[in-house]
Amino acid sequence: MSSAVYEEVSAMVGQEAPISEGIDEVNAAMIRHWCEAMEDGNPLYTDKVYAEEGEYGTLIAPPQMVMSFCMAPIWPPQEEVPNPFNKAVEKMADAGLFGVVATKTSYEFFAPMKVGDRISIIRKLASVSPEKKTRVGTGHFVTAEQVYSNQNNETVAVQMFTVLTFKP
């Protein structure tokens, strides 16, 4: 890849997408379906009486569900919110690094998602590595930071997501 494209993508580091609010509020039905699929019997997620008597006063969602409350619907198709991470990956692909493999994701959780919460996300291009030689090809690691917040602007979770863009 030319150094000009790497410099262009590196200059995008720190850019944020506009805030995107999830369509559905945190709700008991989605929590129940998730818990059934995962066979997670935590009563804070599924037992309304138990949860109401607990420290949160209501059902809460498993933390791992955070992304599901911000996903765009599959149908009908909607216009995608501009995302600097996606734009960086596209620029890498246009420069010949069209192989993409997810290499790492991590979450840090800060606050519970309560039934009725509205979860939003801000996506940011966090970093682009210098060129690296790997077993699958030579390329760059591109990392996104995704900050999930509730309607009170409390940070619920932060996700770091890294892909390797490479020439196969």
C-alpha cells in the first residue's frame, strides 16, 4: 500500500461518527430471548419480582447484549450512519488491502442496562497501525472504539474492535 493512503487513513484517527440511537429500548422480551438462547438463568435478567427487589429495581439486560440494542434493522434497509472506521477499511481495500479479518474485540462495562433504557452508540476510529507482516499477508491493524450510552448520557460500555486489512 502506498504511504499516502496510510497517511490519509492515519489522519482520520480520532474522527467520530454522529451519535446513533438504537431503535428499540431495552425490553424484557429481547432479554428473555437472549437468555433462552444462551441458557443464562440469572434472575436479574428474567425474574421480574426478584429483579424489582434487587439493587437495580427492575430487570436488567446481560451486558453482552449492548450491541444488540444499537443494531440497525436488517429490513427494510436503511441508510448507514457515516462511520470513520468503515471508511478507513474501505480506503485500505481500495488501496489493495481487501482482505479483512477480525483479530480482537474487548468490552468494558460500566452501568447496567435497565428495562426502558435507550441505548445509543458513538463510533470512533481509534488507531491504524504501521504496516505489519503477518502469516495471512501484509497489512494494517485498524481499531474502532464504540462507546455505548443510555438516555442519561451514562456510559454503559466501551468496545474496542480491531481488524487486519491485508493483501491476501
